Amino acid sequence: MEFGKLKEKNFPKDFTWGVATSAYQTEGALEKRWQRLVDLGCIYQP
């Protein structure tokens, strides 16, 4: 069995893109939440 065919069968073509997009969205949400806490004075940012 060829590895390329196995990989194609197990993962959708946009699998990597979907994971990367989800990670990017999560990171963006964390940055927004962190900035909100800084704005509220809960976290001191030097």
C-alpha cells in the first residue's frame, strides 16, 4: 500500500488547513481576552 494513497484516504484534503485555521482562531481569541483583562486592570502589562 502506498503511503500517499493511505494518507489521502484517512484525511480530507483540507485537513491541515482546517487545523491551522482553528489554531489561529483560538490564538486570536486568547489575545483578545488577555487584552480585555489588561484593559480592565486585572493584569498589569509592563
